Amino acid sequence: MFKYVFGPVPSRRLGRSLGVNVVPLKYCNFNCIYCQLGRTKYLVNDQSMFYEPEEIIREMEIAVKSRDYDYLTFIGDGEPTLYAGLGKANKVG
């Protein structure tokens, strides 16, 4: 069982999407009324290293070997671009 990687999940737009969660629950720089996660609990505007990139990369390297997905999708339980390690994790796959 992975801590950061999940799926693949079916997507009408992407086919089978392997998700990578890079932000803790409800950390966001918006408070969108239509958000599937509900109201933003931690309103932040600065990027942060929420998790160690090496931990995420280690899981991704294992998960992508299955090749049982069409797309690798970086998401978050908040806004994924707030993750300061996103550029480093994006080089896997």
C-alpha cells in the first residue's frame, strides 16, 4: 500500500490515471465553493515542502513499473502547485 500514489482510477478525459498526492488535506490558496474536498482549512500562498520528495519518488518508481495506466497525475488534497518539490518529482515516469 502506498502513502502518496493511488490508482489507477478511471477518468473520462484521461483513461486510467495514476494519481500522486503531494499536498496534505485542505492546504490550498483558494477556497472554491465547488471544491470536492469542501472548504479550505489551511489557506496558504507560499510553496512548502510538505513531504520529502525522495519518499514520493520512491513510491512513484515502484508504481510506474506496472505500466497499467495512461497518465500520471499530480494532485493534492489541496492545491498541488503549493508543493515545493513538484519539479523534482515530475522527472519520474
